[in-house]
Amino acid sequence: MRVSTIRVLSLALSITWMCGSALAEDPPAKPNILFLLTDQWRADALGYAGDPNVKTPNIDRLADTSLKFTHAVSSCPVCCPYRASLMTGQRVLTHGVFLNDLQLPSRSQTIAEVLAVAGYDTAFVGKWHLDGHGRSTFIPRQRRQGFQYWKVLECTHDYNNSFYWGDEPRKRKWDGYDVIAQTRDAQQYLRRRVDNKRPFLFVLSWGTPHAPYLTAPERFRQLYDPDRIRLRPNVPPPMRKSARRDLAGYYAHCSAIDEMVGQLLDTLRQTGQDRNTIVVFTSDHGDLLGSHGYYKKQQPYDESIRVPLLIRYPAEFGEKGRQLDVPINTEDLMPTLLGLCGVDVPKTVEGLDFSGHLRGGPSPGDGAALIICAQPFGQWSRRRGGREYRGLRSQRYTYVRDLNGPWLLFDNDQDPYQENNLCNQPDHADLQTRLDALLIRKLKQSGDEFLPGSKYIERWGYEVDSDGTVPYRNKGPSKTAFNPDKDVISLHYDHAPDKDDGQSAAADRTVLESMFATDWIKKHAIAVSGAYGTNKPRFNPDSDAVMSAVWDDCGGWLAAHDNRDAVVRKLVERWSATIKDGGHVWVKEGGQSDLTADVVRKIKKQMPDVATTRRIHVVQHANWNEKTTTKQDLAYTKANTDYIRISDANRYLNRKGGDAPFVKAARGHAVFGKAWNAAFQYYDPNQRLDFSDTGELLHILGLGEIGIDAFAERFLLLGKKAE
């Protein structure tokens, strides 16, 4: 009896120990997510998708082991709207980011915030473009939408001179071509997590293959000969030469990313994290690259709206790839990933959770993805043919309405390059009626009233220019904002007609009266200097008299060709007084730097702290050349210039020599001119006037490229418009 009792007790203890041990085991680990986001990579530009030109062996191998979506759609095919929908699972008219360079509202719950609550570590490296505070501005932690590890710049397309911010407001630079450097950082992050039991979400957001196309490293550009590029047949003949050139560069960026994808997959395998990591490869939108006679995105054609989408999750789906033809939209990605991770989807999400379908269940949708352009802007503004639209992309058809009614209808099976518009053709009336009814039903379900874009801009309170574009403001390295109560502007105006006639004098009066027509300018501008760098009399007496009279009316004074010493004394006096009062001096100078340099030297002797407090901010008009520029000029520019004004950005930035040293010497540069030129042409179609100095003042004050009407309303007299 005693033996039996002992055996029973031993068995009970064994069962209890076994049950306790089982209960003590960790539950199955939640999967990691490595989200690889490219910029402007269209769906067909991959080897596995049938492109005859591009070399993407690593992504092709990834496709062989992934769920491969053939009809992934960018619901609003442009950068910021896509990214906002990706992060929130919401449509653009819900989160409000239907234009570029807007801030994603903090009230929207993001995938990073949801996963962080579920125990995930979150990381983001690369292009962000959801902050709306300028494209190179530091983004504090409270505006990072739930991401913890952070090496980000809002937006840049200078891939070989690329910067980022971390946790501190100290800008750092990626080494070389940023695609490679950012990938190296991601690899280091993966290696550091080998012993970390917490799952992670890591978003690696590359800026390419977005233009500029011809900037990938040379070894990748050597892979493609423009003359051998095979074009899509919907590229019109006049564009074929440029399209081949640009596609060769575009494919070079693609091949560079492809190599990085291969290295990331190797790192996952080497660290033992490959089976339990969901790898997503996709893009924010495509690029027309000459198809249908257009470049870039926003438009409803397949080259713009369709994107690659691969999802690899070996622990769940094994190593054998599978093709899915069901349309999936941008806002569906967040809930689908949360579903795969076993995390509840927030009620704020509007996208569909396809995780059940990926596991073999039915598709949650109706077989069509909704596409939208709420407001055309930027590269597809109205003057470039842009228009509001709503549309559908199903597995077979594309159907689109604009504000005037049905616009496009394509049978993509029979017409894969979308060259035959079936819209309003009697033979396809029944099909159009069915698709139109489906579109109207989906718009009603989503609460989309399909209003003109201006109504949504007004509803959200956005400031846009005449093209419907949100101005973005990069103020360069200076962290100081203009203070209208203490600061002054020193405007060195060097308009110097050399003809001694009444017409030149009248032109001077018109220019100056326009430039100083507002009380705002009168209050803040302190000096006008003409031909200050020379003793050669360039002004005729009539012009001198006119300018003196106009300037006297503004409460200032005139510095003409023969009073250089007086100019310097007066500037030293005014600038010093402003600085002593705690203000800053904002200087616009022309191509001659010696006047400002002379003033700065004298003030520094009087006030040594100016060099460290940086209370003098200079905008440099970079029109010098290597033949006339001295080493002293270059040293001055490097020491004192906050911004560089370049009228012809491409000419100055792309050529060797010339003004390029000044661009590199300055701590930052601002390229502008085109918007101002447009404003000048608008108010003076015959190009009789030159308001470039006023335009530069706008940039000094951080107002950016505001629209023509706002420009005139704020700084010019509307009544002075040239007839």
C-alpha cells in the first residue's frame, strides 16, 4: 500500500512538473518585420516581372520564396500620401495628407505605435517625408510617430551628399551613396539583435530609384547602355532618346538596391533571424518615364499606380513562392502586417486585413483597389495637365472618372500598355456602367464626396501656391528665424544702367518704387548700394537723383559709386547698433563680396563675439568665375556665407570649376530663382524690371517659394502691375 501511494504521488508530481514546464515555456515568438521601401520603383521594372533590361538577381530570388502580388496599387501615387496611408492604414482624405510636404497628424495611430504597445522595438532609417517642417529640419522625438531607433532626413534626392538626424539636433552625413550606407546601418542593427528576444519593426526607406536618374555609383551605371534599352511601346517617338538615357540611370539605381537586398537577406540568414522575419519589399509609387508622354507619378496609368510587393515569411509560408493576383492597396498593408503578427488592428484603420487570405482564406475585398488624386500639384499641376480623379484598378480593368465624368477605361488584359481608351465607346457601355456603379459605391462607402481639390485644401486649412503645391521651407544651416522687431535687412541693390538717358532713370524709379512700395520693406531694409565695388562712374546723374529721392522717401540713404568709405561707415554703424540690441543682420549681396567683407571685418574688431554668435547672415549671389575669383574671396565665403543664391542651379551645380567651389565652401546653400522669374514675368511680361533682390529677401526670411499671387500681395503693389 505504501509503495502504491509513493508511485501515485510520484506520478502526480511528474504530471505537475510537466504541466508547469509547458506553461513556463515562452509563447511562440512574434515575427520581426523588415520593411524595405523604395521610392518611385514601378511594378514592371524587375527581372521577375518581365522587364528585359533591368538586372535584379537578388530581388528575383526573393520573389521565388515570397508571396508575390501582381496587382499591388498605390492608392494615391505620390510620396507623402502613400507614406501616410502606409503608416496609418487610412485613406488620404481621412488622415489629410493628400499633398506632399504636409505633417502627418499625431492623432493618427501608426503601425509603429501599435507594435510598440505590443512589445516591439521600432526603427526607421532613410527618407521620412511625413513631418512637414521643411525637408532638412531636425525632427524631435514627439514627431516620430512611434519610431524609437532613428536615422532620418525628411527628404533629399542628393544621394551622394546625403545627411540625416538622430536623437540629437546634430546633422550627420551618410558616407558616399546613401543607399549603401543606410543598408550598412540596417545590417549592424540586425547583428546587434541576435540575443534580443523582443521582436522588431525596421523600416529601411531608400530614396532611389527616384530622380535624379544618373547619380548611381559608376559600377552600376556601367551595367546599362542607353542605346540598348528596350522601351515600352507607349513611349512616344519624340521622348524615346531621353527615356532611354533616363531609364539607364533608373535601372542603375535599381541594381544598386538589388545588391543591398541580397546583403540584407544574407545578414538575416547569418544571424539566424530569417525564418521568423517578415521581409516586405515594395515602393511608394511608380514612374511613367516617358510612357504616355509623361514622367513621374500622380497619374492613374499603371506605370504610376502599380508597385512591386513581395512578402516573405518562411516560418508561416515556407520557402516556396506563391503568386497572388488579387488587388491590394496602400492602406491594406498596415492591417495585413498586424494580422500576420497577431496584433489587434485599431478601429481607426480603414484598410483591409489580407492576412487570412494569405493563409488560404477568402479575399476580404471586392476585387478592385480605389485610386485617387484629391488635388493635382507639383510635377502634375493643372498647367501640366493635372486633374482630380477617382478610379478603380481591378485585376483586369482600369476605370477612372474626373470631375467632368468618365475619363479612362482600359482592358489591361487585351491592352497591357493602356493605349486604347474604351471610355464612352458604345461597344463597352455595359462594362463602363458596371465599373462606374462599383466606383460610386466604393466612394460612398468611404465617405468620399469627390469635390474639387480646392475644397479639401480649404477644409484642412493648407497653404498652397498657385500650382496647388505646399511650399517646403529649407532655411539652410542658420537656426535663427527673422525677428521683425529687432532685425534689419541690408539689401545691396546693384542695378546700374550705363546709359545716360531718361529711360534708364525712369526704369530705376519703377524698380525702386516697386521694391520699396510696402511699409514692411521700408521698415526693415537699411541700405541700397549701387556699383559699390568700383570707382568707375556707372550711374548717370539722372539715375542717381531718382534713386536718392526714392530712397529718401523710404527713410534710408543711398550708397552710389563714389562714396565707398561712407557706405562702410554707415553699415558698420547700423549693423553694430542692431547687434548690440540683440538683433540680427540679414544681408543680400551681389557678386562682389568686398563691401560686405570689409564691413564684417570692422565689426568683428569692434565686437569679437559676432564671430561666435553668428548674428550676420549673408545670402551670396554666386555669379563669380574661376578667372576673377581670389583665394581671399573663397575664404570669405566659407567663413561668412549662410546661403548661396544660384540663378541657374543646374549650370552651377553640375559643371566643374566656376562657381562650384563657392557652393561647396558655404555651410549650406539655397537654390532658387525659377519661382521669382515666373513672378517677374507675370507682373512684367516684357522683362523690363528686375525684382530678384526682393525675391532673395523672401528666402532670407524663410518664406520659401510662395506662389506668385502671394508674392505680389505681400511684397509688391498689385496696382503697380505692368500694363
